[in-house]
Amino acid sequence: MKENNLAKRYASGLIKTFEDEKEYLGVKEELEQFLGLLNDIHQFKAGMETLLFSKSQKIEVLDALKEKIKFRDKTYKFLLTILEENRLNYLDLMIQLLEDLWFEKNNIEKMKVYSAVALSAALEKKLIKKLEQAFKKTIVLEKEIDKTLIAGIKIQRGLVFYDFSIEGNLRKLKEALLSDGPVAKTEKEASAGEH
């Protein structure tokens, strides 16, 4: 928990410095590149995250990487700060938190949509529009193919699932039929009863 709070503090500080989405995405990508290099070379990671390398050696390595990868100044300063404060071992968690904090700051919500086949661009656009109207937020969809679905979709919002699949509709019908309450009339029966 302490690590999460610490990482969140650094990530929040970085988020506050971004001028726009382009800058946010660029810095995030560069931090991910740096983390990838750390994870690829075990000795490098151990040296950078511990006292194996001196502070000046760590800065030399960071300076060399800045020239090679062409980090933005903001990326370099952030990495330099967490190196100097011996917080590099929290970088992975900081990067994970960046997206959530960026979305929160900009009233964006990520939802996951499961479908039997890939959604067409037109259907995806229509779905996003409907979700944005319903939740009064900008929606970003994370899509996943679920071969267990026959047709329809499931939408995940945090821990809540909205089931618009055939299987989900059949389950609701079964529950309605087995319940003690009245079964809902079909649209045709309802309109016939009105006359």
C-alpha cells in the first residue's frame, strides 16, 4: 500500500505537468521504453535500482540513453528525479498509474467490451457514442474477442458487467419464467391489451 501511494504521488506530479494528450502519450511511451531496457538487461536493472552503481554512474547511463533514445526533456527530468531519490524500482507502478490518473484528470473512462467477433468501425463508433451519452464522459474502449459468446456483447465497467449477449438474454428470460412475479409481456401482447 505504501509503495502504491508513493508511486501515485510521483505519477500525479508528472500528470500535472502535461500540456496535452500528445505530450502525455510521448512521455509515457519513453518511460515504457526505458523500463523495457531495464527489464531486458538484469545487471543493468540491478545496478540502476540499487547501490551497485553510484549516483554519478546512474546519471551517466541516463545521459547516454537520453542521447540514444532522444528522450523529451520532461522524461529525462522525471527519470533523473526518481534516480536521485532512489525510486526507480517503482517506475513500473508509476507507469501503470499514469493512464488512470490521465483519464481521471480529463474525465475519460475506459471500458472493456467483449464480443464474439471484432466490432466494425461503425458499430464501435455508435457504441462509444451511446456510452458517452449514458455516462456523460469520454469513453475509451478496450476490445477483446470472447469465443464463448454466440452473439452480442458484454461491457465491463470496473467490476460491473453489462450483458447484451444472447446467453445473457436467455438467462434473464429463464430467471423471469422461474420467478414468482408476473412475466413481462411481449411488445405485441402489451400493444394488443391497450385496445
